[in-house]
Amino acid sequence: MIISPSLSGNLLVASSLITDPIYAGGVCLIIYQDDDQTIGVMLNRPLQPTPKALLKVFGVEPGTSNRLSPQDTADSDSMGSEATNGAVPANHSEGGLSLPPGDAKTMSASSPWRMIHFGGPQSGPVVAIHQESELAEAETGTGIYVAAQKHHLENLVRRDQVRYRLIVGHLGWKSENLAAEIDSGVWHVVPASAEAVFSPAGEMWPGLIGRATSNSLAKWIGVPDNDRAGELN
């Protein structure tokens, strides 16, 4: 499904006003919004786990199994995981998501976008942001998909040359509170693109902040948005 109309499919780019280390220099993809709540995930907070830590994200103690094991819940097929200070407790039941050929290092080291990322301090399912429509439960923005179901995640990690970000935790707001933060200039809003979403974490915020500032300025002064709006004074 496509989640709309809402901020879904947009990026929140942290303004230079933000000093909190969780948010400063951050880029958040909004994946859901309704009248009451907004949910997003940070994109540029790689955790860079060791292969052993990566196994623990999926509930496998190193040396005991060669399978990544999502949490099974009574009412959901989603992968559950807690995010606390960047550490993810292994509290999962046996079996579902197989490791790709090789070992856990394949996922964390083969490509920058395949690392585990810290999505925010609020706990929730492990999700993947990717571009494979057949392996998604939702689309947020054009050609950017969200998956949390274990069979979708298993297929993603087995595919070569597929861009995805595995994300632990999320950010959440009351929608009216987020609107107030945007109005006050805490966040800049720009449409999400695959180029931005899958850019290297260290380049994401610097590559977006100029464009984001121009976009916000155009809205504030009531002129059509364009790449030169930031030069207006």
C-alpha cells in the first residue's frame, strides 16, 4: 500500500539548530503518518556491528546456529527487536531468517547500505528500507519500500546487488508536535529519493542540508521552490 496523503515519502533533514546527538546532523525517512501519529526512521546512524553482534540482532548466540532468528509473536509475522542505546537484546525464538551465503559479515561489510542502522530510540520491529516492490508491505515515496515481515527480509538479504538498509528502532511524534517542530525550523522537509536514501551515511546530511534549507526558505517566503531559493534574501 502507498501511505498517503501525509508526510510519508519525505525526508526530515535536521537543521543546524539541533544539538541533541540523536538528531543532530540526522536524516529521517517518514514511513507513516495519520492525524494522530507520525513514524520515521533515521537513515544515517550506522551501528557497524561485528558479525557476532549482527547475529545477536536476530537472536542467535554466536556459535550456536547459522540461522538468523526473528522473534515470532502471537499476532504478527514481523521481526521484533528492542533498540536501547544502540544495543539490541537477543530475545528471539528459534528460526526463520537464514544467513546469506558466507557469514554475517556479508551483510555488514559488502556494501555501505547493508549495515545495521539505528533508526531511533523507540523500540519496534527490525525493518528494511529497499527498492524491491515484491518484497514490501508498504511504499513510502516513489520506489522506496518498507519491509518487516521475516520472509521479505530473508529474501532481501539473500539477493546480490540489492540496496537495502536494515534499521533497528524508530522515531515517533504526535503529528501536531512534528508539525510544530517543522514550522519552527527544527526540521527541513524534502521529498525522498533513492539517491538520497541510499547515499553513504557520512555524505547524506551534508548532501541534503543546502537543498533542504532552500526548500524551507521558499515555503516561508512564499515563492516557488527552486534550487536557487536559498540565495534569496
